[in-house]
Amino acid sequence: MQASTLQSKFIRIRSNKIFELLVITVIIFSALLVGAKTYEISDTAQTALLFMDWFITIFFLTEITIRFVAEPRKLDFFKNFWNLFDTLIVVISIIPADNTDMAIIARLVRVFRVLRMISIIPELRLLLTSLIKAMPQLGYVMLLMFIIFYIYAAIGSTLFEDINPNLWGDITISMLTLFRVMTFEDWTDVMYETMTVYPLSWIFYLTFIFLSAFAFLNMVIGIVVNVMEQENAKDRAERMEASGEPTIQDLSEQLADIQKQLTELSKDKK
């Protein structure tokens, strides 16, 4: 009975918005702490930062413990990827960041504590999930973009190698140059240099920019937005189902049943 009471208290703490805001605040403070360590500071400040770092680690360990105890089924806690990720980050953060062989790993893990912001804020989790699920479709777009890059790099290396070997010496250097053109990093300087020998070479650059920077970029945005809409719809349906509200699928099934009943009634009248 006492364990059940303790669990219910932890459930209320875990669901409390103030507690969530406190966790987010500590995560942000942890990120600022990592940035502060990159500056040259006095020994006193270094000691203060060390104590702050241990306070943040203890806080995260306490927060994970509260979430674990509040979970009705303990094994289900680790079936959730984000719970497993948070636990791993917190456990590795306990490693002392002194002059040991594990010091570098410990410092890197402390940097990755900022990623806990994603596990805490549902909207960020939705964005990351949508991006991951869009990867298979984005892979085909990236493959097509690589083909375009390769073709244009071969053409550029063939035509412009004698003009500037540093930019068009071989196909790999040409692809780097084309990436510079795609990102609009002083691309006009590259174009004007080749136009002194090939006045119509502007066609080469404009068509490449249209394909890479405009067409492919819009395709990537379209795929990501489409997947995000699907994930938003799925998330809304799950929340409605959890709250007991009828989902769109339920309403569609009810409407189909009503239409079926009306059809049967009309047949009976005939």
C-alpha cells in the first residue's frame, strides 16, 4: 500500500508541468555550463563549474528515478527509446570527468545531455521522428542529386580544367566546386571566370542551380512536410483514442454502418 502511494506521488510529480519546466531549465543550464567550460577561466570558477556539473548529474539521476518509479510496468520503461536514451546519458554522466582515460567520453556525454531536450518536449520528438521516417524517401532524392552532381562535375572538369585546375582539376574537386555553387558561396566569381573562355557557360551554372538548389530542395521540403503531417495525424489519433474520444476512423466506420442500415431499410420498403 505504501509503495502504491509512493508511486502515485511520483506519477503526479512526473505529470506536473512545473516539474517539466524545471527539467527543461536544468537542461538549458547544462548546455550553458558546457559552453562556459570552453573559455579560459580561473581555478575558482573551474571548481564552481565542477560542483554545478555534479548537481546537474544528481538532478538528472533523481529525475530518471522518479520517472522509473512512476512507471506502472518497469520493463516497459526501457522499451521506450527516449527513456533508454535518457538513462544511458545520465548513467555515463556519472563517470568522473578528470584526467582518466574515460575523461574525454565523459565530457562528450555531458555535451549530449542537451539532446535530452528532445526527449522532454513532445513537439521536438515529433520533428525528429518525422525526419527519421522521411529518410527512406529522402535517400532516393539524394541519389538523384548525386547523379546530377556527378554529370555536371564530369562536364565541368572536361570543359574548365584548363581555366582553373584548383576548381575543376578532377571530378571530386569539381563536385566540391558545384557544392559551392549550389550554396551560392561566391558562385558568380566561378561563373565569370569560365565565361571569359566560354561566354555561354552561364547556362551550365543556371541549369545546375535550378536543379539542385530549387527543384531538389523543394522536393526535400515537400517530403518532410508530408511525413510531418502524417505523424501529426497519427499523434492526434492516438491522443483521442487515449482520452476516449472518437477518432476519424471510428466516425467513418459509424457513418458506413449508418449508410448500410439506410440501404437495407430502403430495400425493405421496396
